[in-house]
Amino acid sequence: MDMPVSDPAAFSKARLIMTLRSAGVTDTAVVSVMEQIPREMFVPEFFLDQAYDDVTLPIGHHQTLSQPGIVGVMTEALRLTDRHKVLEVGTGSGYQTAVLARLARRVYTVERHGPLMEEAEARLEELRVRNVTTQIGDGTLGWPEQAPFDRIIVTAAAADIPPVLAGQLREGGVMLVPVAGDHENQAIIRVTRTAEGFETEEIRTVKFVPLIPEEGAA
């Protein structure tokens, strides 16, 4: 009897699940969605062999694709439901966008680099993701025309919690943003808007590229 041939795709998915578990991700919906999305679609060809490694990968324009463990942690921390309208600041490769779109009702995503957005749009179209609206521009301004949002996720490190973005949260809404104490020390902060103001909670330490304001539109 012939021995079964190992399935590279299945092996990669198993590695991804182990990575998410190691990162502390327990939400079965988040794990299931990330297992279904082909991460290799969002990785430059030169780095395809690292698509399922728990590492940050360059995607051009001095931007990066976050390691899958961080994507899982941030997605879980948003506590998404299929009723939520989400703003994503920093589309990048579109991988986090695709994950959000499978869990939320609608995703609005802003990217300041036109070529990155074009590539992300093509990937989302190939995956038949229909509930994402894109915009090229300055993500630090948010998307006032569509505010308020139930959830906001920022995928670059801000010097402090961006007040403009926090102001676009609906009451009870949640924002996740990496905040940089300095370039080497960053933490993901969960901001919850309450009737009295805002509550903050540190989720974990990270290292993201910086959030750059007032350049996207240019």
C-alpha cells in the first residue's frame, strides 16, 4: 500500500493554529477564519516560504505584514460580531482586512500608499470579499463620513492614542491601537468609549511601523 503524501497546505494550517494557540488566541471564530484565509496570497513572492512563520514580513513602501500571532491577538481583542462596522487604519497587504471582513458586517479601510491599496483590492476581489470599502488617504483622519464606528483597528504605532480616531467611536465601541513609548517599546492599547469618556487597557507589547499623519492624501 502506498504511503499517504503529506499535504503542505494542511501542514501550514496546522502550524498557523499552533502559532495562534501559543499567542493565547482562544476565540474559535478567529482561529477558523485565519485558518481559511490563504496567507500566502498576501506575501511577496520572495517570502512565500515564510508565509506561515510567526514573523513580520516586508511588503514594500517601508510597510510590513504583521506576524499571524499578532493578527490573531488584535482580532480577538476587538471582540467582533457580524453586526459591527469597522474602520481599519493601514490596509497594507489586505490580510488583516480579509480577516476582519469575515467576522464583521462592514469594513472601511484606509491606506496612504496607492500601490499597496491596489494590490490589496485585487487580493480581496480574488477572495470574493464584498463587504470592504477602501480609501487612499491619511488614516489618522479616520473616515468622518462613515463615523461612528463600532470598532477601529490601527495597524501602525501612534505616539499616543489618536483623539480624532477615538472621537469616531460609537459609545460602547472599541479601538485597538499600538502606542509607542519609544521606537523600541510599544504596546497595543484597547480603548473603550463609555458614556463618561474613555477607558484604556494594555493588551501586550509589540513592534509596528510608525503611524504617519497628514501624508496619505499627498
